[in-house]
Amino acid sequence: MRLEEKRLSSREIFKGKIVELRVDQVELPIQTERRLEALGLTLGSSVTVMNKKKHGAVIIKIRGTRFAVGKYIGDHIQVRKGA
């Protein structure tokens, strides 16, 4: 028996620029830095910015997993454009 996927409907959820960045420096309280490291946000790691909200929150993707980062944390992570 062969199974095939069939698309029933499709809708666009978000359209925008996706920017890939590299983490250069993190300046946060040590507990927050350790938590971000446990989630995969380490120096030199690749981060994709999926969406930036008006109130300052940012949705990022690290190693295939999406995270919402608040304005305070986002403001204290220094990044550069990745290759």
C-alpha cells in the first residue's frame, strides 16, 4: 500500500525577509546566558530572525527550533550578518 500526501488547502501565514545572523556576544545576567546556551544560542552559532514584532519581541530560529525572545534579551545579544 502506497501512501501519498494530498494538500487540501494552503494559506500564507507570514511573509517577510528572513535574515541569517551569527552571535558575536551576549551581555545578560549569567542565569539567562546559561539558559540561552542550553537552548543552543552560543557564540558563533547561526541564528535566523524569522519575525520582529512591533513591541520589540523577536522570533528566532536556532538549530531548527523557533523561540520568541523578548525586547530586553534581544537588545543584549550582539550579532553580525552570517555568510
